[in-house]
Amino acid sequence: MKKIIILIIMLITIKSFSQTKPSVVSSVDIKRYSGLWYEIARLPNPFEKNLKCITATYTLRDDGKITVLNAGHKIDDPAKKTSSKGVAWIQDKNEPAKLKVQFFWPFSGNYWIIELDKDYRYVLVGDPSYKYLWILSREKVMDKETYKRLLDKAVSEGFDVKPMITVEHDCK
């Protein structure tokens, strides 16, 4: 029995070390990244359930951190808007595309910039657990070619994009 338990522990340990993590872009200019982004698509998550017209606004703070304001409208009552404010920061200046974001202390999550347009028009963001993935754009609509390329990039990085939810932006 002890041998079986040891074998199971060894297999779990080997599996955890062998899992790959998504790659990230090599550089990010946070000043250029700041501003309003429209959520084009995402993997399902509980904190954006039943929302549309979702935006994320990033504002650089004097201390170098970033204020994050996520907002959206209820699908069943678009007049009802909800928002959540948090803070993000770069953990390691040598990996500026790997940010941490915190909406509720003491919990924080990973915000990894996997793909970023050279003109900062769109971005693919995910996390190393592969549970979260977003496609954001400076415009409410993204052309199909760019969208497909970002989905292909996500798949090549190990994400399952079949459950992706596209976000409507028809609110006033």
C-alpha cells in the first residue's frame, strides 16, 4: 500500500513539473497599455457571468501599480451596470508581461500577456492555470482574421478555446 501511495505522489509531482506554461510577450509599455479595452471574448468565469458590454480600464498610478476597473452590463437588464475595481502590478521587472491582479485582499490572480499588437490595438491575456483567457481590443469589434489568429495562438499555447464566449457590445 505504501508503494502505491509513493508511486501516486511521484506521478503527481512529475506531472506538475512537466506541465508547460503559456509563453508571454517579451516587453510591455504599461503607459501604452493603459486606457480603455473592450472585451471581445473570454473563457467562461463566474465573475463575468451574464454580462455584456464588458470593458477594462487600466490606469497607471504614481507608485507604478495599475488601477484596474472592470465594468459590464447585465444581459437581462442592460440598464444595470456592475463594476469591480482592483490593482495590478508587475512582479518581476525581467518579465513585465506577467502581472498579478488583485480585486479582493489577500487573493490575487495571474494576468499574463500572451500576445500584444505592436500598436496596442488588441491583446490576448491568460493565466498559467489555463482557466482564464481573454481577448481584448481598443475597439468594440474585432475583424475575423485577427480574432481567429488570436484563438489559434491560444490553442498553440495549450488553451481549450471551444467554450469561448463572445461579448456583445450593444449597450448605450
